[in-house]
Amino acid sequence: MAKRKDGKETRQKLLDVACEIFAEKGYGGAKISEICRRAGANVAAVNYYFGGKADLYVAAWKQAMQEFMATVVKPPEDVPPEEQLAFFIHRFIAKVLLLDGEKSHFRRLELMEMANPTGLIDEAWKEEVAPRREELHRLIRQFMGPDVPETTVRLCEMSIVNQCRGYILLSKNRADFWDKDELTADLVNQIAEYTIHFSLAGIKAIRDRVRIKHSPTG
């Protein structure tokens, strides 16, 4: 029983350390020997518990994504879709920009993957993110109405997601684009509010254009 417990602890330690090192150095720069050394494990432990470096990377990504997703609070359901969308955007941006310490692994892993794509986490990404994307899609559909084509809804969804993900590129300690030295909570709130207004105004404009185009007098 003790052996099984020790094995579980070793696997988790390897996973935690892998998150740190992959976030620091990316997939290509990370060394299995360093991960095992920091975790206090034998160099064969990665193959034993995960099957190899690639599978360890995927597992580390899943853990980081799950931890991040768990902190993104769902919008209240008893308010209009417009307010739910605003809530979703604000919370997502705040989480992306204000993550620090252990919880910042997701942000750094994302940066590393964007800089040097491995393709290894594509399926894991879809698996973890798909439910959230469907929730966002549902909110946009409710906001735009049933007459708007599915492709248009998907494009609006993509626009919002890519805006929010784009903020991952901002450094937490520098905000030169705003003539500021640091991304404070107040500045993050301003960024989120702008993104909300920009996104909702864009969705409204597209919705109204579609309605005019399909109206009897359009």
C-alpha cells in the first residue's frame, strides 16, 4: 500500500516539475534528466509513469489547463446573454493577465507553444476547451438570435477568443503600450472593459446587418 502511495506521489511530483520546466524552457529546451533531478526521481521514471517526454508534455498541459479552467468562473444564468458575455470576457482576461506564481504555468506554456508549436497538445486542447467554447457559442447565438448563420456565430466566437488569448502576449511586469510600468488590476479592468465594449458592439453591428439584409425591405 505504501509503495502504491509513493508511486502516486512520484508521478505527481514529476508532473508538477514538468509544468515548471516546460513553462520555463518550452518542449524543445526541456530535458528529462533535469525534470527527474528536480523531482528527485530516477531518470527512468518518466518512461515508467508517462511513456516518454511527449506524453509527459501532454499530461503537464492538461494539468495546467485544468487548473486554469477551474479558476474561470461561469457567468450567472439569470441575466441576459449580453451580460453573461461581458462576464465571460472580463473574467477570462483577468485570469490571463493576473495569474502569478504556480498558477501562471498555463500562461507561460501557452506562450512557449505559440512561439514554437509542437502539435502535441492539439487534442488535449480541444478536449479541455471545447465545453467552454460551446458555452460561449451558445451565449453568442442567444444574443444574435436564430436568424444569424452558424458561420457568422462561429466567426464572432473566434474573434472574442482570439482577442482574449492575445493578451497572453502582454508581459505582467511591463505595460509600455499604455505608458505604464506594470499591469495593475485597475489597468487589467480597463483592458477587459474595452474588450467587452468592442466585442459587443461588433456582434450587434453584424447582427443588425444580417437582419437588414434578410428583411423584406433589405
